[in-house]
Amino acid sequence: MTKSEFMKDLVRPIALAWVFVSFGSLLAFFLEVFLDIEVSTSLTSVITFVFAAFAAFYLFPRVIRLPFADVELSEYLHRLGFYLPQNAWKHVLLGFLLAVCTLSGMLIGSLLSGRYELDWSTVNISHTIFSINPGIWEEFFFRGVIVFVVLRAVRSVKRAMAIQIVLFGLTHIKGTDLWAWVDVITVMVLAVAFTYSAYKTRTLIAGIVFHFLHDVFLFLPQVPGAEKIGTFENVAFFASLWVMVGVACILIKISSEDLGVKAEEDLYILDKVSAL
């Protein structure tokens, strides 16, 4: 692979995927910093949704033509796993149960702190609208487009999934202190479950429902302000969440292998993409 091919066929699509998933937030940041204009969370969410949809349904399949070259849109979406399989309700139910697992892990950690207070105001329309974008588009672009883009280069499904998981975590950096980096690792741990869901169920549906519900109720099982105090609270929170992500992965394995919660065709197949 030449340097130009590396930039064009690997770096560019990954960077564009991240930009379009974050478009509204990036626009709001620049408007506030350079023009002192504040944009509401709901408006940034709508802007992100529109631009991400444009990238998903036109820019990538029609202009960039990655990761599947020139195919019809319906075929493009099917290859990415962005379609309703038979018995789709089973995938939706699995996604719901997976969210219950991770949210329960967070709740256990918060209860151990002794400071937990149930506050339903953390579940509101603005945050629900905001959660639609990571639920749909982060799954579409990370578990879909980026996995296949990387797969073209590394020719290994496991390596492609692993690289995508690391990239997903790095896009969620919020600070440089110890617990901020532990939070990044935790995002990667969650991404393992999102990716494993796509891999085992062979579509993105369960992961989309899982991701959306996890984000909608993200602050409900946390201590006030999601501000953890001291080493014990952080360790209890992250450890309990990681354990329940493990439980979620076991549930994915059982559901897909024993209960038939999977599409007919494998999702991540080398033959779907040409090598770089």
C-alpha cells in the first residue's frame, strides 16, 4: 500500500466518519469559541443527524465508494448490517437486555458509593434526542464502515475489530488525568460489547438498540452530576460496569448460538471487500 492509498482509502474515510458523527458538536464548538454563539443540544443533535445521514446514504456509498466500491445503496446497507433481519424483534429485545446489563453495572457501582440518588430528571427529551446519534450513527460508522475500511487493509476480522475498538475509545477522550484515561478504556470495553454484538448477531440492530438505551439512561444510574469522589468510588463504578459488560457478552454468545438471535449471513467477511 502506497502512502497516497493509505491516506485516501484508510485515513480519509475514518476521519470523515468521525467528523460526520460529531458534526453538530464540532459546529457548536466553533460557533461558541469564535462567534460567541450558543447552540442548544437539541439543535446540534438534529444537525448531526442530518449530516451523518447524508454521509451514510450518499457520500460514502456514492462519492467515496467505500468500503464496497460501486454497489447499489440497498446492497451497501445490507453488507454493513444496517437492515432488519428475520425475527428482528429478537435483536431488539437482546439490545434492550444488553443495556439493562451495563446500566445495572453502573447502578451497582453508584450504590456502593453510598451517595446514589434516583433522579428521573436526567432522562429528558433533549438527552434522548442527543442519544439517537450515537445509537444509530456510531454503530453505523464504527461497527459498520470503519471495521470494513480497516479490514481492507489488515485482512483480519479480529484485528479490524480491535483497531476499531481502540479508535472508538480515542474519540471519547475528555481529559488527561488518570480517571479520564480509565474512562476512555471503559468506552473501549463497551465497544467490545457493541462490536461482539454485531459480530455474533450479524447485523447492527441489537447494537443500535443497546447503544441508544445505554446513552438515554446514562446518567440515571450514576451519582449526582456523575461526579465520582475518590479512588473507591471510581474503582467500584468502573469495576462493576466492566463485570456487567462481560455478562452482556455472555448473553450475546448464548442468544446468538443457542437462541438463534442472528441473521442468516455472516457480517464481517473478507470477500465483501477488496484488499488495498
